[in-house]
Amino acid sequence: MTVAERLRARTPTRRWVGLVVAAVAWFALYAVNLPLWDWLVFDVVGLDRDTRLGSGVHFFFYDSVKIALLLVGIIAVGYLFNAVIPS
């Protein structure tokens, strides 16, 4: 038995639980994105929020992660629509 076969949801309930867990994880990651990069860039690294370097580094990392999360969300929603309403 392969890993993919072991992880495949065998019942509709298990599939919905997996979907809810993935959605909660996505929203948690999206919510913690801004405070995480604020803390890392300004407190840990020590860059100043008012300088071009500090705001540029913060913008790059914060928006890169945000865009990646949004792309994952869009792909997941498209996959769900395709699974529910097959063409």
C-alpha cells in the first residue's frame, strides 16, 4: 500500500474533516502572516519601520507569503468546484 492510498479519505466524513482542518490552517496562516513578519523584521532583525530598507524588506516577505497563500486558496477552491461540479 502506497502513502497516497493510506492518506486517501475513505469516507465522506473523513474528507469533510480534512477539508475543514485545511481551511482552518489556511485562515490561521493568513491571520498570523502580518504579525509574524512585523516581529521578525522589526524586532528580531532590528530594522526600522520608517526606513526604506525596513519597509521594503517587510513588504517583500509579507506580500510574498500572502500571495502564495492566496494562490493556494484559489487553487483549492477551483479544485473543490471541479470535484463537486465535474465538467
